Amino acid sequence: MQGLVIKSTGSWYQVYAEDGKNYDCRIKGKFRIQGIQTTNPIAVGDRVEFALEPNAETGVIDKLNDRKNYIIRKSINLSKQAQIIAANLDQAFLIVTLASPRTSLGFIDRFLVTSEAYSIPTCLVFNKLDLFSAQGLEILAEYKAIYEKIGYPCYEVSALKGTNIDQIKALLKDNITLFSGHSGVGKSSLINALLPGFEIKTGEISDWSDKGQHTTTFAEMHTLPFGGYLIDTPGIRELGIFDIKPEELSHYFVEMRKRLNQCKFNNCRHVNEPGCAVIKAVENGEIEVSRYESYLSMYHGNDTRA
């Protein structure tokens, strides 16, 4: 039977099958994807083939169909392995908050580089608009200016007050969309605002760490009543770049990409070389300093913590 993986719980996968039913399935034997070492060979959004077991209630996945794309991150404790967050996406939404918890520019840039590397269009959704002071709104404008300037759409919402929720609904319609971000940024609240009556569990912010508590344990796909699918993911504390070589990294910074053929040397690292068009653009204010600092951090393999 053919099916779509709509939930992953580690060793079991919930598959929505062509007969309109959901089946709990496991993986056949040593199921590994050629060329990628991952902690989860099957991910939410995958299209698979499976065979029913004798009880006709559970199944065994024996084939993974080709993926259009996927988004991946380095496993926190296993540097040579990775975790596939979701597959076959039309777009990704990174939910961002400027406080309680704060989403750093470095974290945003790591997510955008990963989505560029795997050809996934990405929007930034700034949540908790209802909490912003006048100073907060100024910082929000600065954040938005950085990313809108280089082509990333940015949206301001309040899941609590329902502000601009219809804008997000229109973007989600008939698409497969990944929702990602730190724990506590309000992903679950935003989904509840988009799907009234759905009542996904929401969590409180930890006072001592200003970090959110994990309320979504496993990735799960939800059918949208107005068309499309939404994939909710566990909050990400760290986002390690995986399988991107240092010499390829600049290709995934959109504002650097168009300048790469202007450097004096073909093998320019954009670190300290003379005649580097990227460094010149930073000095001239054409490339944001924060973006260049993120590039250097990733290039040198620095800490992945937000």
C-alpha cells in the first residue's frame, strides 16, 4: 500500500494510507538511506510503501519514495549523524520571538542556510506582537529590514490576540508547510489560532532560563480545513549545520551568492583574502555585519547553541 507519513514517534510511524485509514507502521529490518547517516531514516512528510501485518492493523514500511526535498540538522550528541526534521515541503515558516525566549540572529541564519541548501522557500513569522514595547517594535523593524532586504518575507502576528492570522492562513492554503522555532515561541498557540477547536497543548516559559518547555514531543502533520498540511515540530534549542562544506557555505547566503564571481581569487574563503567582493560589500554596508558574522561562525564550525 502507498501512504503518507503524518507522525513519527521514534520507532513507529503513523501512515495515512490510500484507503483513507491511518496505520501504525514500523521499518523493515535495517532500513537506511544511501549516502545519509540519520537517526531517523523516515520522516514526517515522506511518501512510503508498506505491507500490512497479519493483524491488518499495523504495517511494515519497505520502501521510501524519492523525496522532493527535506530539512535536516546535525544530531546534537552525534556529530556524524543527522536528524531529518521533515520531508517534501512546499515551504517553511520559522517562528521568531525577540524575548521570552529570544531568537538570535545566528539561529535565524543557520535555519535559512539549511533551507537554502535543501531548496525550501522560507518565511519569518514574528510572534507575540502583543508583548512588544516601543523599543521592541524598533528592534522588530531592524530584524525585518535585514531579512526583507535580501528577499525573505517577514510577517508580524500575535497568536494570543489573533493579529494577522488571516495573512498566515492565506499563505498556508494548499501547501505543505513546516513550522519550526525554539521551544516557547508560540508554535502551538499559533496553530490553535489557525485551527480553532484543535487545542494543541501549549506550554509556559521557564522563569529561570527564559526558555520554553517542549510541548510537541514528535513531529506531526495536521490537515488544514482550508487546504494543505501543516507540520508541527518539537522546539529546537540548537541547530547544527549538516553536510555543508565550508567552501560551499557562501552559496547559501543569498546576498553573497551574487558576488562570488567578483572576488579576486577563485577559491576565496571570504575570511581575510585581498580583493574579496564579499568583505568589500560588508565594509560598504551592502551586506549586514550580523549576516557576515553568522557566516564566519558557521565557516569555522563554532557552537550551534542559539
